[in-house]
Amino acid sequence: MSHTTGADTVSGWAYAVRQRRGAMMQRIAVGMSSSLAATSLVGWPTAVAWGLAYIAIQAWEAFVFAPLNRPIPRPMSRARNILGGATMFANTGLYGALSIILWALGGAAGGVSAAIMLSAAMVYSMVNAPRSLTVLACTTAPQILYMAAFPFLLMGLGAPLGAAITAAAAVIIFTIYCLNVWRGLADRLKREQHDRLQAEAHVERMSRELSEQRAFLAAIGHDLRTPIGAILSGAAEVRGADAGSRQNAELITDAGLMMKSLLDDLLDHSRIGAGRMAIEVKDFDLRQMLAQTLQLWRAPAEAKGLKLRIEGAATMPRSVKGDVIRIRQVLNNLLSNAMKFTDSGTITLRVQGWLEEPTSYALTFEIADTGPGMTPVQLDRLFTPFDQTAEGVTARYGGSGLGLAISRNLVELMGGRLTVRSTPGQGSRFTVSLVLPRGEAVEPVAEAVDESRMEIARALRPTAPVREPTPVAAPMPAPEPAPEPGIVEAADAEDEDDAVAPLRLLVVDDHDINRRAVQLILQPLGCEITTAADGLIALERCEETVFDVIFMDVRMPELDGRETTRRLRAGHGPNALTPVVAVTADTAPEDVAACQAAGMAYFVSKPLTPTALIGALEHVLEETAQARSEAA
């Protein structure tokens, strides 16, 4: 068989065999119809016998080619392939044999019927033998031989020689025409297959490049959070100095927050595109979230001379289930957009909620502004990522050009819709529609207050007095060596009654900037801080000293944070139960779940800020104190 000459021929043979298998029921139906039509000319016994034989040979062909017709084709031996070719020849030969029976028993009428039947069989064989000349030869050779006999059969019925010659010429012309049509079909099929393979390869290459770009963006985003965190931490420390330094610190803070916002938009866009953005569903206080969101924007609105108001808050339910972080993100994006483009007038947040039976609320949030409005062309391009850069919007107003696109994607992920209506000169109205389930009542979360570092330090150990932390400008005293296990002097025990030992913290990060940023934030609280540049060094430090809390970077060379935590938990060292706080830029639900599975107690997202870092410290200390009290 020619299928042994190359991969293309092999695939052509297998493709044509599978094509015939798919048309088997069609062949049986045509065979039964032909048998029924020939009954009046050849009689019932002959027609029925021929029909049963034709069904039997279809079953035999299916058996012979069973390996190639499996969902996952298997190769066949050379002998079985030869048997398959002979079976196809016999199959079409049996069908064509009916034409000879029609000639013999039906006379001229039978001959006309035979000519039509064989012509249709030729066309069928040609269409169902794509790309395989072997299959074409096996399935058309019997019909060609039968049609070649037509001139002699005509002469046998007394037709003149001229009629026989004309019939012979017609058979030759029809055969050449069928072969040319088959060649055209085969060439077109090869081109289509080639084009499809090229398109699939292009899609696969683009998908791979896109995945690489997203991985690169995630890695760059992770690395960029390190200097951004240092900028924000350093600016927070300088803010309490003289007026000039305070202004510079505020400028640095604003720049750092802008960089963080741009980076967050890029990473959110990348996660959404990769399908890694997940929506969390938990109970939250919707009214409190709205109040906090409005409070955040009051100062910027007043600074710009705008009125900021809310309408319909009384119609909103209090407890619902949903992703409060993403809903707040969408509202902040829309309010920021309105604030950016509105120079005078009012920005209004109109909210409305009503019961959607049986256990859900239908909610709408409309942000209306008195800005310049938009044209229909601008509305068509409004939610296209990065598109605003085409008209210099970013250069004039700032931003990444991703906020609205991300907002629409987030709303759709939550099962809602984000729409916009706008007219030039009459402002714009963005409407978010959501359906959220009823939630359980939640304890209201207190608003963040502007506490000093000293007040926060006093709150870190609520069950015991806190010694006055060393002033920022003063050098930290050298930590005393830890006592050997099992040896506690009486004087030390008496001292512990009078004062609380400073918190001992281990900061593990491969970036020196991050380690210094944590020290800058926590050392003024009187904490003793030990640092490690990777997981292996951290494990060594944990064998030397007992720590109250460990801040662990997740992405590190040599030994990453999760594996370091797993080894720490699996060991029997003095810090096997010490709470570990993950410090990471990867805050997707699956990343957080992986940290929890490794034994980490909490996480802080990069870039680091004093509020987040101290809040994490408070959280794990409270959890530890509560666990000890319950154990006692």
C-alpha cells in the first residue's frame, strides 16, 4: 500500500478510511433503496439476496478497519491494510454487480438504470476518498470496469457500432472528469488542512507568547512592588518631620501611590485575561462600604471644588453576600473617572436596592457627573483597554487606560452589567447592576483612625504593660543572647513581671530594600528584628532564636517562602508553631490558599505600607493570645 511511503500518505489513507466509516449508514440506505428499486426488474429473491450480501460486506469492512476507526487510531499491519483494500474493492464491486444483473434481466431499461446507478456510485467514491489515491483506486476501479462493459452490452442488445463507440467515449470522458474533480478536491483539502495547521500553530504560538508576556508582567510587577514599598515606607517616616520635609514626603507618597495604582491595574488586566481573576463571596455590610467609599472621595472633591453626594442610600440593604473588595474597586474606578473629567459641578452616587425573590437583592449604582460628556464614537471605544492613550487622555489626565475595562470585566465576573449613557455637554452616567444574595449580619468594622506609632505599639501587647519603645533617632540596643532551653534564672522571671520583653521578629526577604522597609516601620515600636536573605538562612536563624512572628517573603531563590514554612512546621525546633506572615505580591485566591496550605497564618500584600504591616502584626498576635487563653 502507498501509505507506507510517507506520513502524508499514511494520514491520507487513514483519513479516507475514517471518512468511509462515517458514511457507512448512508451506503446501507442507498443499497437498500437500489435493491427495492430493482425489484420490479430482477425479482424479489435476487433483490433480497443482493441486499443482504451488501449489508454483510459493510459490516466486514467495518471490522477490518476497526483499529483505524477507534477514537484514538491504532496502526494496522501491512497484511490487514491489504485485506482492507481488497474489501473496499469487493464492496464497490458488489454494488456495481447489480448493474450487470439489471442489464441481463432488465434489457434496455435495466441498462439505463445501471448507467445512472454507476455514475452516482463513481461520484460517491470520489467524494469519500479524499487525499488517498489508493482508496480512490480501490473504490472506483470496479465501477470503471463495469462502465467499460457498457458498449459491449449495448452491442449484445443489437445496438449499432456507432452507438457503442459513443457510449465508450462517454464512459472515458466521465471517468477523466471524475478523476480531475477528485484531484481538485484533494488539492483543496490539502490546502485547507495546511492552512488549518498553520492557523492552529499560530494560535498556539500566540497563546504561548501571551502566557510568557503575562508571566513576565507578573514577575516585573512582583519586582516593582519592592521599590514602591520602600518609597511609601520611607515617605511615611519623613512625614512627621519639618514642614518642608512633610511636603516632600507627601509628594513622594502621592507618586508612590500612583505607581502602585498603575501596577495594580496592569496586574488585574493580566489576571482577567488569563482567567485567573476569582470572585470571593462573603458577608459584608453594604451601607458601611458605601459610606467608607464616599468618605474616601470627599477630600479630593472638596479640593477640586466639586460637590459629592449620595442619593437613595436608605433603599439599600445592609447585609449582602459578594466580593466587597471588587465592588469597592469598581466604584472607586468610576468615581475616580468622574472626578478626573469633571471640572465643576456635582458628582452624584445614586443607589437603589429592592428585594429580588426569594433570597437576593437587585442593586444599581449610578455615578453621574457634570463633565463634558462623550460622543458616540468615544462611547464605542470607551471600554477598550489602553485605547484612551490614542487621544492623549493619559498624558492629560493620567491613568493606565485600564480602569473602565477592568471594571466592566469585574462586574461581568460578578454576574452583573456596567453600562454608560452620555451626551456631549451634559455629563456622563455609569450604571452598575448587580444581584447579590442576602447576607448574615456582620459586626460593623471600625473606621481606621490616625493613631500614632506609640499608641499602636501599646496595643500590640494588650494583656501586659509595654515598655517605652526606643525613639526613632536612637540606636537600637543590641539584643541579649537567648537563654539556653530549660534554664530561666529567678531574676529574669522577676523582671518579666515588671516589663514585657520586646517583640522578636524575623524578616525573611531576598531584597535588602524590603528588609530595610520592614525595619523602618517596626523598629520604632521597640521590636527586635533579625533578618535573613533566603529560606535556608531563615531556618538557621529559627534554630538559634525564638521569635514571636516571622515575616516571610514568598518568592525567593534557593528556597521559597512556602517551602521554608513547610520545613519549619515539619521540624521540632523552637519556632515550629511561630506564626508566619506571608509577604507577597501574589494575592490571587489560589496563591493565598497555597500560603495557607503551607502553614502561613496571614499575609501582607506588596508594596508594604505601615498600616498593613502593623495590622498584620496585631492580627497574628491577637490570634496567638486567644489560642493560648483557650488552651489554658
